[in-house]
Amino acid sequence: MSRQIQDQNLLVWEVYPTGGPQGFSTDPYVMFHCLTQRHLRPRRVSMSGDEADAERTLQQASDAELLALLQQSSELP
């Protein structure tokens, strides 16, 4: 399940949940991938719970809440 949001700079971001470290379901990430400027590095924010919790968060969050998560995210190394 993924969603798209637009930030204040008019960039469109695809948002989706992933597994945690080593692909395990616990301690998942929410990933942000810029669709309008593909040269920007993907970003992620760590979530608590498991991957199902992260997916539920994406389904229930408003665009404003997802933008707040984007603000908290960090670039992938």
C-alpha cells in the first residue's frame, strides 16, 4: 500500500511502509521517494510496532500527518 503527498515545495512524494532492519517485520520504516525530482535521495522515518502497524498508520494518517513524518525523516545513507 502506498500513497502520494505533495509538500510545500510542490514536490510529489510516494510514501510506503517497509520492514525494519534486515527485513524483519518489527521496527519498520515509512519510506518517502520523490517522484517529481528523482535525483533527491529517498528518505525514511522509523516507526514503532511492526510492519502492519506502519501500514495502518499510512492508511489512517491525513496528508498533514504524513507531511509531518516527512519533516522528521532522514535521507538514506
